[in-house]
Amino acid sequence: MNSVKLLISILFIALSFGCREQTIQKKEPNVNMPEVKNKEVVYQVFTRLFGNTNTTNKPWGTLKENGVGKFNDFTDLALKEIKDLGVTHIWYTGVPHHDVITDYTAFGISNDDPDVVKGRAGSPYAVKDYYNVNPDLAVNPENRLQEFEALISRTHSAGLKVLIDIVPNHVARNYEGLTNPEGVRDFGADDDASVIYQVNNNFYYNPGERFKVPIWKDAYQPLGGEKHPLSDGEFAENPALWTGNGARASQPDMNDWYETVKINYGVSPDGKHDFDSLPEDYHNQDYKAHFQFWQGRKVPNSWMKFKDIALYWVEKGVDGFRYDMAEMVPVEFWSYLNSAIKMKNPNAFLLAEVYQPHLYRAYIKKGKMDYLYDKVQLYDTIKSIMQGPGKTDHIPPIQEELADIEHHMLHFLENHDEQRIASPDFAGNALKGKPAMVVSTTISTAPTLVYFGQELGEPGAENAGYGKPSRTSIFDYIGVPSYQRWVNNKAFDGGQSTDAEKSLRDFYKRLLNFTINSPALAANYQDLHTYNRQNTENYTDKTLAFARWSPEEKLIVVSNFDADTEQAFELKVPADLIKAWNLEDGKYQFTDGLYKTYTSELHVSQGEGRINILLKPLESFILKLQ
């Protein structure tokens, strides 16, 4: 979610639905904390952009002009190269059939109206048909589902798990299931549209009012002003439906999620919840108990529809889901859905967008989410440090605050909603992401998310049309230059990559592979930064140090976020950590686990340790006890 979407969503939740989950936000031991054997790495790839080798990049370009990637571009070789980067899961973004402007009427698919579509390629979060996939992604659109099923099989053969998006909060305004399984009814097909709200209606209505297309501002026009038969300032919707971000006006603002409609989960307009609440002690119950709780209970129709959708994809071999804007959907629904998924696949990987820290524990413990984005704490803090004004002093308190749920807080530096590191609006230099990535990947047991092209320093500089530079557009047909150089006409060998791109990718490959194979990173953590800020000369607020360890492996991680100045200091290792590591007085050699060229000695005397550290600008070491 970008900042505008986030502000809207938080305002909507606060005013319309209220927050009832604060009662379990006290920090207490997480009895459901899973045993962590190894860290996981999710590689998010924007599916339509992955294999596109067309370099035209015309703003508002058509599929024919700018090209598009296909499921078949993920060859066995491509998937092997992704896995070898140090990846365990691949999130294929933009798979469910969403609105597009390309004409597929020859395949029985209705055209989509530019007045309610963002961009020409469409938003992946305006899903038109949950039981099929984006026709853009198929060599033969008639066989698009079979082509995706083949991709699932190839991905599994490569040793990777498959994630796709599910967007329970909203659907496209023109939702139309063409390939529904027998007995499945479309969203809204059985609604009583004569009332604003009814518990089993799938949508919210404005009876007696027609939908009106937003008033366009700031010189914006659909398709950049290009003439199109359906771009006439009209969209037939009577009565008007509430918009996906909760806007209730029959004519939403252009900054609303006007291309989508809000799903009704049994929450009345005044915030009343027309479904059973989970007992308070259920935050300490496992998914089996949650599943049993919902058996025989009446739930809103929309709950059942989304459960059926999720289980449909589980049956096809999808290993997990990324849930868009999960905090805009009641936590009880997530208990109902996620427990049903886990009954089918106990190892399903369930990742959600939740941006309000006071809701984290509710959505993890009651909602049975495996992972949430750690955006507003770790990501925002690291971004500020990379941009200059931030201080590493703010990182250890975050880890302390989240200690009881640290495994559940997925870390990232890029995703489709966020600016590219190399963009001038973020850091302006991909190398500034190196210490940030070391810290992000090694500071906790949580999974790491890497966005395709991040490992190559992609700046997202293209003016794609609807999408603006600094983020790689998710709304347009576009090429991703650094990634195209790595794809190298489907050789997937970096044959056209620059030396800088090759070097950065090598760094990511070393780091990610270290993290998924390190027993220490799946075990204990101790902050060394606070102690050294108080007791060590020349240890600054642009440096960060911490320890990670297990019985088999002992690590000290040190990073220098300063792009101009080297850091030289004698790192102090406190007595309690020396004791935990069972080290006697003496000398111990540590070697960097990434490049294996830097070594230093830990001197332990009277139960306390000291180790000399010399860090070049933007350098990090993962020092491993030999």
C-alpha cells in the first residue's frame, strides 16, 4: 500500500468499523510460536513483467507495443536461477484474473472499461474472476488456467513454494466469474440491492443512486487521454456500490480505490458485527481449535465465498497467500479462513498487510496469520537511516517491542508498493541497501522478502503511464531494464548485466543463501548496539551490532550505514553473552561468512570480550566463530 492508500484505509477502519482487538495487545509469551528450523526467503515477482524482453517502454503503451511476460517464461532454468539466489518461496504477483484493457472477447471475456481501470494493464488488486488467471499471462488465453497449473508444477519441481495474492477486502467493479466451479455464485448475485446493508449481502449499496465516474484532476485522463470506445465518462452500476477503501459516495474521488467495490463481511455501516466473536482465550489456541469453533456457526455469505476461493487454489497446489489490506477485514474472518486453509495444508504460508502495530498480535494470534509486514517499525526506521537523518539507535527497541512475535514480522526493503532503493526518492544508490539488507535479513528469525530487480539495483525510473517513476509500475505494460539485462533474451544468466549489477546480485546471493542455511539465524538474538553506544569510543549511530547464536553456530553481525566514512572501533561483548556462549578467557577467531576474507580475534578476559572492527563505508560483516 502506498501512503495515500494507507491513510485512507486507517481512517476508514477507525471511523467505520472500529478496533476491538486492543485487549490482547499486551506482550506475553507467544504459545503458538512455531519451532524455527531455517529462515525463509520470499521472492516477489511481478509476473507480467518478469519475462518481458521488449524495451520500447512507451508511456501508456499497449501490450502489443510494450510487450508482456508469460507464465511460460518461468522456465526450469529461470526457476533454478531464482532458487539458487537463496529463495525458498516465490510470490507470483498479479495472477488472479483482474481487469485489463486488452481485448479478449474472442475468448469469451468481456471488455473492461478504462473509466474504472487503473492503467492499461490494470491493477492486480481489482480482481474480476477469482477462479481463473490473468489472460495476459498465457500464450493461449483459452488455456490460461492450465498454463498456470503447469507453472505451479515447474515451481515445485525447482524446489520452490508458490504464493499468490488474495484480496478479500474488495473486488473489481465488474466482477464476472466465467469459470466458476459448479454451484459457485458470483459476488453480489444473490444480494438484496434495495438496502444499504444486509448481513449476507456481499456488497454495500446506495439504493436509488447510480454510480458516477470520478472527476479527474491534475490533467489525468484514462489511458492518458487516448480515445477508446468505452472511455466515455460512464460506467453502468445501479445502484451504486461502496468503493473498496470504504468510500460511501456514489461518485468516489479519483484518489479512492474507485476501480473496486468493498466486500461486506457482516459489519453494518455503524460498525456492528453480525457474527460470533472469538472467546478471549482463543488467542492462545491453535488453528485446529479455531477451525472447530466455526463448525456449525452461521457466518456471512462473503466468508464462505472467500474460503471456497482459497481452498480452490490450495487444491491446485498453491502453497500460500499474500493477503492485501488484511486489517480492513474483521479478525474473526481470518480465524475462519486461515484455520480452514491450515486444515488442508498445515504448512501453508499466510502473509498479510497489516500496518497498525496495535493490531499485530490480534491478527497473528486470533487471526492465525503466519506473517505480517514489518513496515511501520523496522522498514520505515531503516529507510530513514539509509536516507540520512535516521539513527541505528532506534532499531534495538523495535526488536525488543516485537520480541514475542518477532518471527511473524516479515522483513523487506522493497515490494510493489514501495519505492525502489536506487530511486532518487528513496536512497538514490542501490549500494545503500547493502547494510540495510544484512540487518533486515539477519536480525530476527522472520522471513525476508526480496522484490525482483532489487538484487540488480533496479531504480524504477520509467514513466509507464498510470504508474509514476520510483516504483516499478504495477498498472502498465512496461519493461524493467536491469531485469531485462539479467534475463538476457531468456538465457537468465546476466549476460547483458553491468558489472555493478553482477556485483550486487552476487552480494544478494551470498547473503540470502547464508541466511537460509544458518542455524544461528533461526535461534537466539542479543543486542550489542546499546551496550557499545554507552561504552565504546568511535561507535556511532550509523553502526549497528548484534549477536545471533545456536548450539552449532555463533555470529556477530556488524554493519556500517555511513556511505562516506569508515568505522573503526573495539566492539565490546558483554559478560552475559560470553557466558551464554560458554567461552573461557582466551582468543577466538571470527571470519566473515559472506566473503570469507575478513577475520578478527575476540579477546575474552575476566569474562568480557573485545573484538577489533574495521568497516568500510556501507560494509557489513557476519562474523562467525571458527
